Amino acid sequence: MTENASRKLIVVRHAKSAWPAGVDDFDRPLAPRGRRDAPAVGRWLRGAGPPPDRVVSSPALRTRETWELVAGELGTEVPVSYDERVYEASVPGLLGIVHEVPDGVRTLLLLGHNPGLEELVTALAGEAAGDALERVREKFPTSAIAVLAVPGPWSGLAPGTAVLTDFAVPRGVKTAKSHKS
């Protein structure tokens, strides 16, 4: 593969989090729905192609828990780094993080929070497949996955230079509760 061959950026918003009283935002855990949905994200990623070469994630508890459940479905180990800059990051901050990724990484998964992730995807997508960009603009919910084709090196990624090739919001199956008579 040549140096300028296409790369893939997978942007994932953490799964649904809980809002326990007295817990700082950074330390909020996943809610039961998030624990169901995160493995569905992993299954979607496994079915969509080879696993990412590297993951850069926010270190917030809900993103760490999301990654653990996603990774458990991939069937392979993927190097992950927890970068404090991803938490509450803006588009320029997220682009700065991506620009630091070594060019040997062909597929990068960025795991974090809104509004930064949604704004990043809409800023990067110069083109989109079907109605994917419209759906991203409408809502980038928890467990959302946006896949962007990046035409050159990570350091050259800029607004309007990527192609949004897919957008999905995998959901886990809710199990029926047993009822006692």
C-alpha cells in the first residue's frame, strides 16, 4: 500500500451513560442500555471489515467501559490509548490528535463524546454516501458509528477532505424480564 493510499477513520460515540447523583461527569458509568448497546457496536465493526489498527479514546469512565465491551466482540487485541484531550474536545482539538497518528496506522478508531464528534464528522465530510451525512446532522446518538475514508496522511486531514462512507447506530437486544406470579 502506498503512503498516500486511503485510510479509514472510524468515529464512535460512547454508549448510553448513567447519571448517578453526586458523580462527576468524567466518572459517569454506562447505563444498562449502554451495556447492551456497546457489544452491538463491536459486532457491527467486526462485520464491517478488519479491526482498527489503533484506538484513541477519551479516558472518561463511560468511554473506557464502552471500549472494553466493543473490544470483547472484535476477536483480536487492538492497541488503545486514553488521551485526556479527547474529553470535551472541539474539532480543532480532535484534528490535532488525529494529525499525530503515525502514518503506518491505516484504520483509526476515535472514541469520545458529543458535541465534538458530531461536529468533527460533519466538518470532515466533503462527500457522503447516500443520506449518511444528513442522518449525522440530524442526530449523532450514543453508540453511533461514522466511517470516513481519508485520502492521504493523517497529518493532512482537514475539513472537507474526507468521504463519509457509512453511518450506523447499532443497538443491543433487550432481554425479557421474567415475571413471577
